[in-house]
Amino acid sequence: MILNLHIFSFFFKEIHICDLKNPCFNDGKCKKIYLQNDSSLEEIESNEYVCKCKPDYTGLHCETELNACSSLPCMNNATCVKLSMGKFQCDCMPGYESTLCDQDAKVCHLGYCQNNAKCIEGLGLNYTCNCSLGYTGRNCEKILNECENLKPCMNNAKCINTQPGQYKCECQDNFSGKNCEIGKI
């Protein structure tokens, strides 16, 4: 009879959930929690457990995938690329740089501005060229035609471009001055 009771208790012994079925998702490991008996200080197996999650998962049962991109960390319309272990990488749009694509790329060093123009950085790939005297255009690449654009010569004088930023007026006989503005009596 004692043998039968032993067999009975063996068959109906409480089976820990970690031994029966893994309650953890995404390849998480079920770890048994042991309690300590206060009087004997020996460890007693409880039916409690904790899930040890793989690096890309979290939650009580490892049910939540860590996605570093869900917080939208990348700026300026950059694309967030999810990497392993809860990490991410930002693929920046042209004109932006740094880990989060939050810094403007510097473009003035690329030499877009010509003819000793001063380059001023703008947002992203934008820049402005402040042209030297006698030049015009987006990159100060065109020689300014003062005669055509400014029409500085007066009183039917002929305008001649001499070099970038300079001109000369050939006055009619009865006029003088840089722009033929002074009438002779």
C-alpha cells in the first residue's frame, strides 16, 4: 500500500510550468523562481517563473519586440533602419549628417561659389554666394555687364565694359563726367 501511495504522489506531483510548456515567446527562456524556507533556509521550488528574453524582446513573456525606430529618433526625413539588439541607424537625406541626421552638411567647402565670392551656409544643401564686384549668377559665374544691366552712361553716351565691375562712358562732345552727366556750356 505504501508503494501505491508513492506511485500516486509521483503521478500527481505538481509539475512546474517551465517543465510543462514554455510560457515565454520569441525563444525566451523560462526560469524557475525558488523561495527560501524561513525556518530551514533551504530553497523550495515555487510555481512562479520569470522569462529571460532574447536581446530584441521585452515584456513579461518576451512578447514585445524592441524597435528602436518606433520612437522616430531620426530627423529631417531620414530613414530609420532597425538593427539587432534594440539598436538603429539613420540613413540621412542629402544635406544632413550625424548619427540622428540632425546637423546640416557643410557645402561651402565644395567650392560652388566662384570669382572670390563669399559662400554662406544654408539649411541642408542650400548655400548663398555673395558675389564680388562685377560678377553675378547663382555661383557668381557670370561677368556682370554693367553697361547692359545698370545703363550708367547718360546723354546718349556709349558704354564700354572694361573689366568685371568696371565700365567707361564715351561722352558726346558737349558732355563730361564718369557717366557723361555734366553738360558743357
